[in-house]
Amino acid sequence: IFQCCPLYPPDSWCFCPCCVVLGFSDSLSGEVKPRILLMGLRRSGKSSIQKVVFHKMSPNETLFLESTNKICREDVSSSSFVSFQIWDFPGQIDFFDPTFDYEMIFRGTGALIFVIDSQDDYVEALSRLHLTVTRAYKVNPDINFEVFIHKVDGLSDDHKIEKQRDIQKRASDDLADAGLERIHLSFYLTSIYDHSIFEAFSKVVQKLIPQLPTLENLLNIFISNSGIEKAFLFDVVSKIYIATDSSPVDMQTYELCCDMIDVVIDISCIYGLADCEAGLPYDKESMAIIHLNNTTVMYLKEVTKFLAMVCFVRRDSFERKGLIDYNFHCFKKAIQEVFDVRVKVQQNRKLLSNRRWSKLTLTNGGLNNPH
Ligand SMILES: Nc1nc2c(ncn2[C@@H]2O[C@H](COP(=O)(O)OP(=O)(O)OP(=O)(O)O)[C@@H](O)[C@H]2O)c(=O)[nH]1
């Protein structure tokens, strides 16, 4: 059973050869990738969520997915800010199995998504949720616990709310009975058949972006100086929004943004770059303006190779497009600065780890027995 270096605090990232070989750490870039775990009972929809959000699989195709029988790990590093690993677990994990080193797994985890099938009886799922959360919390109290009440497409609106209330109450009661009311669970109603799964994933990912307050602040300054109603910063590939200004988000607005990104990518793919297959048909020149029939204009502009800004502007404010473009230019520069700081922090962290590691090998007299 693999244990991380004793030299490192339990929740830090280890860059020693063992961890690197096993792939728990990205030593080459020095980047700390938060881990997102997808857990839940068999057939609750874990793999479908991953395939639909990150592989553009159509929801109907998930009907033919085979059951996962080992942990599947995937790197998601499409943009400078959205960079993490997703671990899809098979339905039944046995915490008492000695070959399953759950301590090591939970130690490097940023978020644990527990998927509950709302169309099924959820008594067993709730007891599994309780067991998983309490175990994980003991190892790493900093994990964000996210509960997806999934497959809600078959339920009426009233029924959805009722289910959420019931599940939320039972889960909190279980924690309170165990004296663990300090554990916070966040609940989301999700389905792969609409945008709810993308919205929920956006919120999970946002919690893992340390620069989020800075990004939100920049967006607030940008919209207030440009006469914009609402602005989102989107990861174009996954359609996860990584930040928005502080005004509330409504589902319809979010759906419109997703549709706009689809239109831009599809049109660019068909009529744009000749070698579209070489990569995403999205570059510095990418932009789109859509006039809605309610005096609102949607404006999309490229921010970085993988990020796009989508704004909602009133038609009269859009007459000052020059001002919006100038402010956007300043916003883009500021984002670049935030990114530069992040790169520097990562480089310093890597340097520190390398130094610690060479110290350790010197003390041990070689690499033969790193642990
Ligand atoms: N109606 C509905 N069905 C869904 C949804 N998400 C997944 N499913 C279906 O649920 C079934 C199981 O999905 P999987 O993704 O294989 O479930 P899993 O949790 O990965 O299963 P294991 O690998 O066995 O642990 C598939 O037939 C999916 O089509 C959803 O949002 N709504």
C-alpha cells in the first residue's frame, strides 16, 4: 500500500519519484492539480456525467456505457484556470478492502461529488454517502462535499424540490446524529439531458479556483464600466463557466451562453479554419454578436486560447461598442497578469519540492528506498 512521503504535510503535493510514477502529482509542470472524485452507487450516472461534460458524448449514447470496474483517472487541463483530475470510481467501493488506500486518495482531493440516482430508492445511497463523507472528512477536512441529486429529468418541478428537501434533511440528520454537523454538504439537482449538469459542475470547479475572487472582481469592474448587464467567463471546451460577476445567475441566461458557444464553434468548424481537425476552431479572431428579440445583445470574445467572455448588453449600451472593446482589452491584460502570478507560484512550488526531495535523497543516501 502506497503512502506519501512523511516529509510532506498530509494534504500537500508530493513530487517524489513514487508519486510521480503513480501519477498522483504533475512534477514536470510543477502544477498542483486538484482532484475531483466521482462516487456513488452503481448505475447512478457517474461515467455518463464525465462523458457528457468532458467528452461531448450525447446523452442518449450513455445508455450503452459499460459499468466501470476500476478507478478511471482523467486529466482535464483545457485552460489556464480549469485544470484538474477527475477520478471516476466503480459503484461499490469497499472501504474495508486493504488494497484500497482511501487515505491516500482523499488526501489529495479537492472535491468529492457523490451522485444519487433520484429515480431509484435512495436509502442505500444515503447510507453510502454518510460512510464516504465521514471517512473522507477524517482524512481531509478541506474537501468540498458536493451531492448531485441526479437524473431529475423524469421528475416534475414540485417533485424535484420535494426530493431535494428530503435527501438534504436525511443526510444532515445522519451527520448530526454522528456529531458531525460541521461537515457541509452542497446539493444540486442535475441531469445530463439539460444544462443543469454543466451548471452544477461549473460551481464545483469554481470552488477549486483560488483566483476566483480576483476574477469576479475583474468582471464586476468590467461590467460596471461598460454598461454590461451580465458577463461570464467560459471554458469553451467543457462549457463550464469559471467565473461571473456578482449579480445572480439564472438558468436561461446560462443556457443561452452555452448555445452561443455551440453556434460559434459549429460555424467556425464548418466554414472557418481549413484544418479544423488539428484542434479547436477557436482563436484570437473568434468573436460573435447575436441580437436577441428583446433589445438584448449577446457579445462573445476570445480571452485566452481556451477561455471566452460572453456578455449580455442592452442594445442602447451596445452602441458604445468602442468603450466595451477598450475595457475588454484592459480586462484581458489583467487576466494575463493573474495567470502570470499563478505560473510563478507553481514554479516556486516546484523548486521548493525539488529542493526538499534532493535533501531527502541526500539524507537517505540515495533513491533506493524513497519511502
Ligand atoms: N434519465 C437519465 N438517465 C441517466 C442520466 N445520467 C445517466 N443516466 C443513465 O444511467 C445509466 C447508468 O449510467 P452510468 O454512467 O453507466 O452509471 P455509473 O454510475 O457510471 O455506473 P457504474 O460504472 O456501474 O458505477 C445509463 O443508462 C445512463 O444513460 C440522467 O441524467 N438522466
